[in-house]
Amino acid sequence: MSKEAEYGYKVRLLRIMRALLEQPKRYAKRELREKYGVGKDAIDNDFQAFKSAGFVLRYDERFRYYFVEDKPLKQLKDLLHFSEEDQILLTRAIDKVAETEKYGEHLKSKLASLYDYHRLGYAYLRKPYLAKIDKLLTAKEDNRQVILKQYHSSNSNSITDRHIEPYHIDPPKDTLQAFDLDKKEIRHFRISRITRIQMTTEAWKYKYRHRLQAVDPFRIMDNQKVMVHLRLRVGAYNELIERFPLTKAHILPAEEEGVYDFQCEVNHEFYGLSNFILGTHNLVEVLSPDRLLLHLQAEVKKMQKKWLV
């Protein structure tokens, strides 16, 4: 097998594994053949490769496949690891494709992220996190309610159980959008703040109320976003991308060395952003909007009133 064919085979195996992990009991072999544009023998060989590597596959009454719990999760990090040689080969192949396609740089960025999963040990590839994702996806597919056990809420400063209908799960952004059955409204949750998930047998009752809402880089759900423009020194830049990794996509180097521009739409209450600015105020310049400056001034007055002796 040539190196090009080998990398194509490896990528397909990873994609099939990801599909079966993210949506167990969703795909039959026929659907996988159509999804990845290969023949029956290729998919049969892929499944044999999984079995040879120690993975256990089962199927339901409609011949839709899934991994038996724990088997793939124990080895997922190792399978997602690309060697340096693998990464170089894949990058070269993407460059060739990019000569006729528009998305070469985007694909290389995704490859780099995939390579970093193993190297950096991202939380959303760890077993407890994957187990929560699996239950949420199953509940969404089956239109079932779940209970988020011991959810740690920063807004209410409390740890409580939340009875919800989950309809949008985004692991890389660590976000879950769901209809809260107690509050009777759409709520946004951080998956990492859920201690565990309890499945129920109750079907969705409020599907007509499910609406996908935009999430800003501070992981705040808000359809009334405000455009902000900040100038950051190196220390503030480091602090921002480390605390809120999603902001990195909205930061560019400024003309002045060691200075960065952050320009992005954020939630209109400035949750997350205002605490960051107040904590690094000597390294941040607010260029716009004026309402952000007024908000910060009001927060400073509250702090002065609270701590004034």
C-alpha cells in the first residue's frame, strides 16, 4: 500500500470511529459505505481492523452499529495520534487538493487540532467527558429528557440538579443548549460543569420551543450581541486565550510589536469579558463601544462601594 493510500485508509478509520462514537446505533454498514464513498469490501475490512485491534462492535435490531462501552474509549487517544511523518504526509496531500479546492488551510488547521488532541490531552477526549457526550447524544437522538446531576452554576453560585431536554451538543466549545423543564426556558450549560447525567424514560414535551441560539467566544448564549474592539498587550493576550480559547480566532497582531487587536461580537451583558478586562486593566485598551466603558465604570463603582472602609 502506498503512503497516500495508507493515510486515506487511516483517516477513514478515524472518521468511522468518530461517527460511531458520536452517534452510536445511528449507522448501518450501507450508510457508512454511502457516507465515505467506498464499497462493501472496504467497510468490511475496516470493521475487521477494529476487531483485530481489540474493539468490540455490536449492532441493534436494524443493524446499526456501536462500540461496546469502554473498549474504544481506553484506546481513543492512541488511535487519534499522528506521528510527525504522518502529519507531514497529510499536509502535503492537503496542499495538492488545495490547488483546486478552497479549503486547504482550513483542513490543515483541523489536522493540527487533531494532532494536538493526543499531545495536549484535551479534556473532551477523556473518558468521563466522552461518557457524558454519549448520553447527551443518545438522549437527543431518542428525544428523551435527562437530569444533569450536580450542575455547578457560576451564574447562581449553586450546585443543583437540572431537568432538561438536550437538543444541541457542541463538545469542542464545551456547550450544551437545552430546554430547562423547571424554568420553562432555553438554557445554556457547560458540559464540563455537569457531574454526571441521569437518563430518563420521559419523552420531549417542548420540542416546539427548542431554538438554536448563538454562543459567543466566552461561551455565553445571547442573540443580542455587541461588537467590541480591544487592544491587548502580551500579558493580556496570553491571559485571554488561556482562559477563553475560543477568542483566539478573533485576535490579530497589531502594527505595533507586542500588541494585539481583539475584535468580536460578545454577549450584551459582557459576561466573561468584563471580568477579564478588570483583571488585566493595565494591559488592555478598550477602543469600542462606549457602552462597554460605561459598564466597566459601573462595575468599578460597585467594587469601590463594596470594599470601601
